[in-house]
Amino acid sequence: MVSEQIQIEVVYALPMNQTALTLKVSVGTSVEEAIRESGILARHPEINLETNKVGLFGHTVALNTRLERATRIEIYRPLIADPKEIRRQRAEKAKLQSVK
């Protein structure tokens, strides 16, 4: 029996460029299997699936999530700075500027 194939996209974005690879996989393929099949790990050896988070259209998912329909798998880079800390620093800077 031939399993149904779906077209997916695997995406990894860097500050200056983005890699987007399209491939067909069987329904029920895991996110991790699809990432490995895409070849993106060879293009970007800095990706570590043990530490990089992954998601489907902006929603974080586990590597063992099964694909049921055409989708976009996103591999996220680690955050360089804590967003809460950045907001706190901006608020403090704005507060100091309003005092002047």
C-alpha cells in the first residue's frame, strides 16, 4: 500500500538570509524525520535538534509530532537576549529620558 504524500516546507532563518526547502513526505512522518530528510542539517551544521526549538507556523511543537497535512516546519534560533530584560531596559531608559 502506498502511503499518502504531503508537500511540506522546512525553514531556518538567519539574520541576513533564510533557507526554505520543499519536499514530499508520507502522512504521519514526524517533524524530526522531515527535518532530517530535508537536508537542512547538512546546510546548517549549527542546528542542534536537542537545543533548537521547532514549530509549525509559529507554534512550538515536539520533534515527535506527526505531520497530517501540508505544513511549514520552522527551526528557531536560540534567543540572544531575554525579551523581558530588553523591555525592562527600554522602560528604564524611557523613564530616565522623561526625567530630563
